[in-house]
Amino acid sequence: MPNELLNFIITSSLYAEYTIENNPGLEQLVQICNKQDRFEMFCPGCGDKKVFMYDGGFSDVTVKNIWNGLHSTGSLNATNYIKYDPLENTDHMYFRFKCSLNESHKLEYFFAKRGSKIIKVGQYPSSADIDLPQASRYSAILGRQYYNELKRSIGLHSHGIGIGSFVYLRRIIEKLVYDTFKEAEAAGVLTELQFEYQADGQHRNGIEEKIKLLKGSLPDLITDHPKIYGVVSKGIHELSEEECMKYFQVLKDGIVMILDDIVAKKEKERATAEYKKSLNEILSKIK
Ligand SMILES: [Zn+2]
């Protein structure tokens, strides 16, 4: 079962709230502190994805008390069960995680605590630094302007701004879809007429249909689920803050997937070109 509390700690926006239920919230807290539940995240220190594990934030006594509270049969079997909250007098929470490759690489998350609710009030490094695993390569593909918009979008989202962050993502998806079409057109796979107009001559407005047309050129996970991207075509007045927050992660992950795909293709082209070059050198010597 995925650890929902851990997921909230590492992915939530600033000022997002989460209620630590007793249970499974406290059980999940103990699993984090006992390093049973770890997670993969881009490590800015390593410049690569690494496994992170709990490194500190709670005293050993507190963790032990929570564990005892959860596992003492007495309190569970009592007819008049009174919820014992070992964190009752805590007004803040702090979690520090360390990179499995280099212990000096840390991720830190700060929360205010009001009752059983925790509210994210800070984190370091920022999510923009963690969320863009191949930053310099992405910047080369997207160009300076769109790359800065992607960073701005992640920054806005991490501050809980839904529609604002969404609008930037939408521009980037539209650009990537259009760029992909241009490549397909150059390869003779699609014409502008097919891409821009439906069979009945009507202008193709939705991005959903355009994504379907690009099967084989965009990652399969995207062309097989074009519906998700339908939200990209909605007018700004049709969008709600909640809807934008909800779709943000999946759209951002889609963008990263497309970019990773392009990076991999360029990498392959480069390797092929190098191989041809060394092949030609050898062939010219044989002659
Ligand atoms: Zn690291």
C-alpha cells in the first residue's frame, strides 16, 4: 500500500493541508521514521534519480511512543476507546531525508501542525529544482523562453496557484505537440491539412485529436490517453482552481516524458553519427 503521508510530504504545494488520521496516518509516520518506506526522487546533488530515506526530524522517544500507542492491545480492545494522540502537543513537524548514494545530499520539509492537521510551510531544495531532472537538456530543447515558463509553472504550483501554473503548462504542451507535428510533416508522415482540419473541412480545435494523429511520434503513454489532454483546450474561464491543481501533476509528467523522449532520440542520433564516423574512418583505411 502506498504511503499517503509520505506522498503528501514530498509532492504537496506550499500551504496544502493533510490530516494525520489515527490510523493509518500514524502508522505511515512510523514507517517513514523507521526507514521502511523510501522513495525515488531527482537528487540535485547527484544530478540523477536516487532513493531517499528518512534522516531525522523526530526524536527516537517520540517514534517509539507512537509505535507503542499503535500496538498496545489494551487501548485497541477497550470498549470506551479514547484516541491517544502522541503528537497532541506538537505544533510543528520537520522531516529530513538523505540520498542513498551520498548522505550529505538532503531534502528537508517543514510543516505547521494544528490539531491533527499538518500544513506545509517550506521545503528545501525547492520543487522546481527537484522536479526538472534534466534541466540543462530540457532548456536546450524548449529554448530559454519556454524553459523559464516551465520553471515558473512549477514554482507557481508549489505555491498553490492552480490556474496560473496551468496556463504555462498548456502553452508548453501546445508547443511540444506543434514541434512534433513539424517533425512528422518533415518526415512526410502528416500534412498540415490533416493536422489542422478534420475530414469534414472543419478546423481542428481540440488538442486531443491532434495528439491522436501523432501516434508513433509522441510517447505511447500520451497518444494512448489523449483524453487527459482535452483539459488543455478548455478556455481560461472554464477552468477551476481545483481542476487545475488536480491535472497539474499528470500534465507536467507528460511534458517531462516528451522531453525525456526527445533527449533519448538525440542521444541515439549522436551515437549513430559517431559510429558512422568511426566506421568511415576504418573503411577509408581498408581501401
Ligand atoms: Zn545524491
